[in-house]
Amino acid sequence: MTEQDELWQRKEETLKSSVDLTEIDHEIFKNFDYAFDGKSEFHVPMIPDVPEQFGIGVIYGSSGSGKSSILKNFGSEEVIKWDRNSSVASHFDNVDDAIARLSAVGLNSVPTWGKPRHVLSNGEGFRADLARKLKSNCVIDEFTSVVNRDVAKSCSTALSKYVKRNNLSNIILATCHEDILEWLEPDWVFNTDTLEISRRSLHRPQIQIKVHECSKTYWTMFAHHHYLSAEIPPIVDCYLATWDDVIIGFCCVICLPGKSPPLYEGDQRIKYRGCRTVILPDFQGLGLGVRLSDAVGDIFIEKGHRYFSKTAHMRMGEYRQKSNKWRATMTNLVDRSKSGTGRRKNQVFNHIPLETERICYSHEYIGENRKSYDPKWQKLTEDTQEAFNF
């Protein structure tokens, strides 16, 4: 046995409990021929010494295997209290903190941020609670036990990214679900059933999303999940995203009037703009929205068109600011309320609301290696269905 193996060798702790027996107890245990005097013993496996510094550690095992008892050795789980008369977002330290933490658990629906905690669904409520608990040295029991498995995977991925991005340390989660481990990518996992510990061998699975042309009727599945509006222009090209044949996202595109200012001599390409991109809540946190937007952009520039998009959503906007696939336009992050254009609030041009009060991110999609800037690049898609991996 090596020195490292000895570090992780098994230890046990015996816990005892007792109850005062009642007539109901005597009758029940007599019927089952179980000799019980009111005293019980529990043999709980003790987790071996863990490294002093790590990102995420997981205690995994079946119900009753001692996970919660082990977790208590690392601290007490924070009990979150919510003001029933205040929004979820208002419970954080500041605007940046609220956006970062809620996004970190995949709760990316802005309308949900404005609701009080007690009206949220189980999945939304779990994410909201987790957003407030998430910090270095926190312990969380029954991780993802009350949510469906799609939410569990997306939340695990978003949490893992946030922990790494912000250098959080010594976060310990207890769970009975094995399916989330590869999405969490923890530094170590202790299995309370096998008493084995594994260290840093899990990798997040590749997600393959397919994008299909679809009819406008699919928008009804997504309308109330959009962060700004449930309306879309009357004439749009629509695209549906699926994951293992499950519908997860929607994007629609509108043709802009007139010709774009040419980027090079002879550039006569038609200009299009994405006007709605929505990922269903259960799948938020996996980074699917920005990839769907990129995939639709690829479809249009491969058809020989130009593709633009504007958003007030910070997560998507900041992604485009850093991506080499997008080029900022002249109106990117411009405060139009002070431009003196005389535009009315909510003024509409060609069925598109003209933003005069919100500062928006505005970009043109130029694709991998800036292909759309090459005047000789005229590759056309043979099929409207695209697949992308990340």
C-alpha cells in the first residue's frame, strides 16, 4: 500500500439512537417478528482525509449509506430565508452578484428573477436556493434530489463553471444521483457504498445539438420563457434545436430591408437579424443559447448572407464581446436615450422594436476564421439542418 493509498484508507464511526416505545411500536414490531428495544446503532463510513485545497468534492451513495452524517463533519448547510414580498434578485449583494450567481446555477430566465421565491417551481426554487448558498467552504446535502435529471445536469455544469471561473474552494456536495458526476467534474468523489474514492477522472460529456428549420407555431412552446417579449414578427425564418430528439431551443430570424453597406467591392449580400433565441429553462446553464445563435449564424453566412443580432441579455452579449466569431457594430453598447434621434419609446420599424432606453449589445456574425469577410467565400449549405458539438 502506497502512502497515497493509506491517506484514503477506510474509517468508521458508530452512531447510536434510542426512542420510547409506544403501543403502536410494540404491535408493529411484533407483527414483523422483529425484536426491538428502542435502541439502534448505525455504522457510518468516515471519509478519509481529503486534500486541504480543492474545488468541488462529492459524497455519493444510496439512501441510508451515511452521506448526510459524513457531510456534517465538514460543516452545517446554510438555511436560506426569503422575503415573500421581495424578488429573488433583490436578495443578493448587488446587481453583478445577482446576475453572476443566478447564472451560475443555470437560472437564466430574467422574468423568474423578478418573482418571489415561494411562487417558483421546484426546479427554479432549487436553483435559487443554490445560488445563495454557493460560496467557498459551503456544504450542500441532497444535491439535485428534488429536480428532474435535465435540470440536474444543466445546473451541475453551470455550477462547475462558476466554481472554476471564480476560484471557489472546498465545496462539498452529497447526492444519491450518479448521473450528475460527469457534469460536475469534481476533484474527488467518495462512494459510501463501495467505500472507494476517485480523484479527478471525470469529464463532461460532449453535447450534440441538431438545428432544424421549423414552422412559426413552435414559438408557442417558448414565448413565455423569453426575457423580453412573447411577440415575434409576422414573417420570420424559424429554427428548432433538439438534443437526443428532445426539443430544447428556438431561434427565429428576420430579413432586414435594403442592402448592407458593402464590406468589399461587389458585396451585394442580403442582411438578416436574429430576433428571438430561447432555451427552455430545464436546459439553461449548459451554454446552449449562444451555441444555437452561432449555429443559425453559420446557416445564413453559408447561404451567402450577412447575419446580425442584438441583445440586452448580459450573458449572451458578453459571450459575443469575447468571441472571435462576432464583430461589434457601430451601435454596440450605445446609449440611444441620449442620441437626440427623436425616436419615440417602443417605436417599431419593419416589425422590429427600436431600442431607445436600453443599452444593447449589437454584433455581426462573421463565423470561424472570419470566413464571411472573404469575397471569394461563397459556400452554400446543401441542407438546412446543421449539427454542432461542444
